[in-house]
Amino acid sequence: MAFVNDVIDRLRCVLSAGALLASTEELKPYECDALTLYRQLPLAVALPADEAEVAAVLRACAQARVPVIARGAGTGLSGGATPRPDAVVMSLARLNRIISIDPLARTARVQPGVRNLAISEAAAPHGLYYAPDPSSQIACTIGGNVAENSGGVHCLKYGLTVHNLLALRVVSIEGEVLEIGSHALDAPGYDLLALLTGSEGLLAVVSEVTVRLIPRPQCARVVLAVFDSLAAAGQAVADVIAAGIVPAGLEMMDRSTIAAVEPFVHAGYPLDAEAVLLCECDGTAHEVEEEILRVEAVLSRAGARECRVSRDEAQRLRFWAGRKAAFPAMGAISPDYYCMDGSIPRQRLASVLQAIREMEGKYGLRCSNVFHAGDGNLHPLILFDSSIADEVARAEAFGGEILELCVREGGSITGEHGVGLEKINHMCVQFGSAELEAFHAVKSAFDPHGLLNPGKAVPTLHRCAEFGRLHVRGGNVPHPELPRF
Amino acid sequence: MSELQSLQERIRAAAAATQPLRIRGGGSKDFYGRALAGELLDVSALSGITHCEPTELVISARAGTPLAVLERELSAHDQMLGFEPPRFEGRATIGGAVASGLSGPRRAYCGAVRDFVLGVEMLDGRGQLLRFGGKVIKNVAGFDVSRLMAGSLGTLGLLTEITVKTVPRPRAECTLRFEMDQERALESMARWATRALPLSATAWHDGALYVRLSGADAAVRVGREVLGGEVISDAEQFWDSIREQRLPFFAAAQELWRVSLPSHSPELPIPGPAMIEWGGSLRWLPGPQDSGTLRELAARFGGHATLYRARVNPPEGTFQPLLPAMLLLHKRLKAVFDPQGILNRGRIYPAL
């Protein structure tokens, strides 16, 4: 206990007044991120105000060998920011300044606690924006996006976080500031920018981010296509890509999702359809018009019984409304649901969706599918009721089988939510022991004593057994104000 | 024994004997990086496309597969490699393209080699076969080691199979030429890039700016109307001559410096000819140059300078030196994947 008090005293010294939280009451808001299944009070929460304080916190913790868990807005779905009783949570929320926007270089230099959407808002007067748009973008921070390599609805065309970064400043566990990447298009030495992006806070703490901005497209329109079979809709997705079209977004909802959302949003989705595809095209007005025609042709050929094209911005938003309301709508029709996040090759969509349907019978549970079809990124929502004794276990087994199917089909256990705590056991399904050992060695290269977010993202070789999920009780989605899609 | 197994045996034996190996595919980039001692590890027989699925925009090939073979296959499906790597008289392989991290004219607008790498299979310096990433677009499981391999010049492992994302071939393309000096060209490229125009390449050389537009018919047509300029007729040949560094500018240079800068950096105060690509981010200068002065200048603007083509093992080093803390991290990463330090030792820096 003496050493614990030592660390807390030291942290109080290096931080300004009020920036070190240690009472149970103060720690409570930090007990979990958006994976609320796991709750744990940390040892303390540090709220540094600048890079120097971030470095000082890390140095103090390194000296005392106390683990540090970096945290942005806490909107992550995989438990990447779940505390431990022996660790300090370091919130980067106070580093929330947009340092500069350079319209001619098309870059924004921002602190890690800046919200994703705030970057695009600040760039808007210059006709520019930051493309990656995770569904939590009104709340999630850019530092968290870097840690998770976040995606979004539009990453099919505009890439993930890693494709939209130029440079980082990061602080090592020893408190040393490193400049990673550059404002040029490459940097000498190894591509540490790529390695650090998506490293889930295990390698270093981001203290500054330079992102690439791109010109905002002049217009966007969306095609809503209705299908009488899931297989045909899945094939249609593959056909769009095969036709050489890279739409800005390509999303799918199945029948049970449609049934859940339509009463909510009145988007006009036909209740008797097996699947609805939303395909968004953006660019100049001429470009969009040309692409929409091609998309409609491909979708009709693939068996769409109806294609509606948004006439104006209001209708475009209405078409999207159901997609964006899907998660809360599920909460309304089922006491609980698990949200999975696997990815597969697009050509396997139809067969995997069919396999999931068959699993519904096997596990006696319903599963709704609403997801980034263009990326092959599934978000199966397994509906269950945790008040019924064995439903939790059945739902867990169901989800596990889906993830294992994703890996078997050549995909991944996580497309965009990260591994965190949630999928740490599934890492053993996707990687062999040699790769896992390499991951541990990479971590040691940055963090020799294993103090940065230990126990997340990479399982130790002996813990390849159990499974965990995003658990939503009584429809209480964490951060209910955020759309989840 | 398969080709892969025999390479694996070679590495295992070399690791046991601490015998340095120099990895070589088509040998098209022997000039790049510091020259190596060590036994030759020839990867060229490890060849062939292993997976190609047009609906996935994904292709996998063994590392020694010539780019020409990949491009032929992709072209049959109206697809291409978005990073436009140099093919160097057909000798360049996909393994070398990824290991060198060299991208072509499209880089500033479409992405670099590493942006397209989805997965690798590799042999580390112990001869262990490792697989990172995969064949899907979205995959955030584990550290992104496959992208780390791009540009690591074989110092972290021998790439054996690579999966890259491909892009549809643009439906329309057109290259415009504008007579202008360097200062105006830099300003124009920066300004045009802030507008929703389908730019896919830019280059300035010898008093003229060249701008390539690629995309939907309508987008290219509108871009042409907006920008003006003169449409050039031999566009494909022109961009190839830059991609393959066949322009007389490149051939005439005894030494060639590649200066990477923030795009809007001003004209460098260095007399003599220059060639600019990537919207101003890439500046080629013929040598000899004073490396200290040039590197200091590049660093002042936030960039770096590479002695791209030079005499063997120039004392000034091929790549801009790293700060001590970064070099330490690089050495630790090298030790993770190649603890005996046998793979392409010294190709980037003497310490790696």
C-alpha cells in the first residue's frame, strides 16, 4: 500500500490541482468504456493537461512499475479502456485543442482529446473534412481513433484511420516524446506510423495527431435497393465491387432489422423484404449521376425488386435513418443483445449470412444483421434475454461460432472495434503462437516492463479459452445518445 | 522440398551460423539502400499468383512474382495496383515493391504501397513462418506488422507471400500540360488539391506542370473544363517515364537525391534542374549535393532526403539519420524479428 500512496503522491506533484482523481466517487465514471460488461475501479485517474504532463505521468508510473491505461472518450466497444485495480487510467480528454488547420497543405494538427467530428467542423470553412467517420464520431476522440484504427461507414472509399494520418507525436512509457511519420508523405526508417495505428494503447500514448483533410464532395445520393433473398443481396454487394464501382458506403440490413427499425423511423423500408441495401455515391453532381446509374443497373441485374434513389438531402438522410437507428431499435425489441464485429471476404457474405441463419435454429436465438457490407464487415446482433438461465451461455456460444466462421472464411475476428478485452480469447483462433509471441516481443520493444494497457489486445499463450461480448442489458446501450452502426 | 521450405532451411542454417544473408528478388533495386555483404538469398523462384478474386479487389502472390505478371492478371479484370510501383524493365517483383516501399505517380492521391498491403506471410530471422494481416479490407486484430514490412527493405524478414488491395481501373483519364515556373506550379498543385477534382498524378519538370485526371467520365470532363491547359497525347508513356525513371533527367544524373517534403514547402534554394512529383511532396535533385546541407534543409521544412541512387555505400548514408531514441526503437524491433541480425544487415542503417 505504501507504494500505491507513493505513486498517487507523485502524480499529484506532477499534475495541476484537481487533475488526479482517487476517491471511489471520482473514479466511478471511469470504471468502464462502452463495453459495460466489464467494470472495475482503477487505482487512480490522471487528467494531464498537456504533453509534458502526459510524459510526467508516464515517467512516474514507469518508475513505480504501475500500469497505465490511456483513455479518450471511453466510447470503445471492445473494452480497450477497461481499468484494472492496480492501474492508473490516464484520460487524454483535456488535451482537446485543435492546434492548427493548414488548408493549403490539407492537414490538421490536433491534440488527442479532440473529438473526431470537431476536426471536420473546424475544417469545414475551407471546404475540407476528415474522412473516417466511426458511428460515435460526435463523441469519440481522434486519439482513440488512432489507438483503434477506427473505420466508419465511408471507409470503403476513403480508408481507415491509418490511411488518413500523416504524423503522430507519442510519448513512450519512459516519458520520451517521439515524432512518428512526418508532414511529408513518408519518413525515414520503419513505418512506425502504421505499427502504432491500431495498437490499442499497448505501445505508446498519442500526444498529438496530424491528419490528412480532403475536399468535401459536392454532393451525395443514396440508392435503396430491396431484395427478396439474403443471398441475392449478398451477391449484389460483390457484383457492385466487381463492376469497378467503389461507392462511398454500401450497407445491408436484413429482414429482422428492417422489422425492428421501420416502426421507429418510417424510412419506408418494405417490411416484406429479406434485405435492403443502401449504396451511397458521392462526388461532383455529374459523377454521382453517372455512378448512380451504374449502381442501379448492377443491383437490378442482381435481382433487386426495387431501387429507389434519394431525390434530395432530406430523403437521403431518411434512407439512412433506419440504418443508424438499428442498434437502439434492437434494444427495444429484445431484453439483451450481443454486437459482434467480424469481417469476411465479400464473396462469402451470402453463405455466411445463410450459416448464421442456420445457427439461429441451433442456438434457439434470433440474430439480426445490419452491417458494412461493402467492406465485408459484419455486425451480427444476437438477441437474447439474460433473465432466462441458459440464454447468456447460448448467445455466447452463438457469437463465438460466428467469429470462428469469419476466421475460417478467411476473415477476421474484428473489422473495426478492436480486440481490447472483449476478443482477447478469439485472438487465439486467428493467430498461431508464433505470431502471438511476435506481438508480445513488439510490445516489449516499446514497453519492456509491460506497463501500457497490459492484458489487452494480445492474449498470453495460456489464456486461449473463454469468450466475451458487448453485452447490452435491457436495451441500455452504453452512450445511448450515440448512433451505433 | 518446396521452394519455401528450402528458403526456410537456408535462414535457419544462417541464423545458427550468424551468417548474413542478402535477399534478392528481381534485383531491380540493387542500387537502393546500402550495398550488402552476405550470401545471396534468391527469392525469384518463389513465384506465382496464389489468390485472385476480382469481386474482392484483392490479389495474393508469392513474393518473387514479377509485377508484370500481377498487372497482366489485374488488367484482365479491369483492375490495377493503386500505388503504381516502378517495374524497372519488368524485373521488379511484388516482394521487392513492398519491401522497398517505393510508390509511383499516383501515391499522393491514391495512397502508398503500405496503404494497399492487407497481409503478408514471411520468414523471420529465425526461419519461423509468420502470417500477419489477411485477405480482407477491414482487420484490426493484432499489431499491423504487415504494413510495418512495407519499406523495411528485408531487414525484418523475408516476405514470402503478399496480399494487396487493388483498385478498379479508372473509366476515363486525361493529362493536361501547363507552361509554368516551379513556384507557380507548386502553388497550383496545392490549390487544386483542395478542390474536389479527380487528380491522380502531378509532375513539374522543365518549365511545365503535368496534371493527370482519372475517374468517371463526367468527373474527368468537368476537371478538364475547370483546369484548362493542353491535353497531351502520349500521356501513358509520359507517366511511365516518370514511374520507371526513364526521363532524361533521371538518366543524366550521376547521383540522384529524393527529397520528401510537406507538399507546400517552397522551391528549394538549390541551383540546377529539379523534378517534382506528388503535388510538391517529392522533389528529385541530381547529385552530387552536399548531404549535410540538403538534409538540414529538408529537416527544416519537416522532411528528409534520401540518396536514392549513388556510388556503393556512400559515407553520408542512403537515408536521413534517425534521432537516437528512434534508432534505439528501430534496433529493438530489428531484434524482435531478426535477433541474429542476419537479414539484409545494414541495408537501411549500419545498426539494423
